[in-house]
Amino acid sequence: MKRYILTGTPGAGKTAILRWLELDGHTVVEEAATDVIALRQARGDDEPWTSPSFVADIAGLQRRRQERAAALPGDVQFYDRSPICTYALATYLGHPVPPALTRELERVEEQRIYDRTVLFVCSPGFVTPTAARRITYEEALRFERIHRDAYASLGYECVPISPGPLADRVTAVKKAALRAD
């Protein structure tokens, strides 16, 4: 089974691309960070990313989702971010890397869970804030660089998915995934 990571700049359009891929019949595994943020905010924590357990909670949810997805049918899966993104998030936030994330990164590498081709959705040139995405455009570009550096340091190839119409971006993702096969 091929497992592709779709990552990139916050607000770049990953979710729209993933919804299209899902409607085309591909297995899509949801991003964990957004769900951890939403749950914590619903519980009254307005800024959950400041909590020391935030990164570990994301890593745990990512692992559970990946393990569940491993049992699903199909030859190709697309993941909305990965533990490597969570490492980049910890770096960006200035949080220490928790042991749970370190173990997950080791497992991902040892078992070669994800394809080495990472589909990197590039910034459209702006960021639209949401309850979970409170980041300026300049911060988003810094976060993008941290992501690229994290993937490169672990030997992954980031294939840029350029800004443009959604249909073109989906086509680029599919071509990159087929090319890597």
C-alpha cells in the first residue's frame, strides 16, 4: 500500500484537495491537530497549542488514525499531515519533542509507513484565519520552511503543488502520486 502525506502551508488548500480525492474514491486520513484543537476549544481552552501535552496528543491521534487506516481497502491513501508535521509544529511552537512523538517518528521510519514523496501544497499568497488557524501570512511562511526542513532532514522529497485552480492542484497531486509508483 502507498501512503502519501499531503502537507504544506497553513491555509493553502489541503482540505479542499483531500475532499476531492475522497470523492474520487481514495482513502483519506484526517489531520489530527485541527481535531485536537477543536475538542480542547469546545472544552473551554481557547489556545490549546500552549499546553505541554498538545504535541503528544496530536501524535497519539495520528498513530491511531494511521493504524485504523492500514486495515482499509485500496492501494493508495492520502494523509492530511503526518508525525513529521507534528515535529515541525513542536519546533515552530518552541515545545520540546515529547517521548510519544519521538517513538512515533522512530516507528514511521523503521516501518517506512509513508512514501518518501511528500505532496507539499504551496501557499496561495494569503492566510484566512479560523478558530484553529490563528497565524499571519508571514508566520505561515516560516512554518512552511520548518516543514520543508523537517522532511528534508529525514530524507523525504517534497513535491510542490503550486497555487491555482483546485482541479489543477488535484491533478498535480494525482500525477505526483502515480509518478512515484
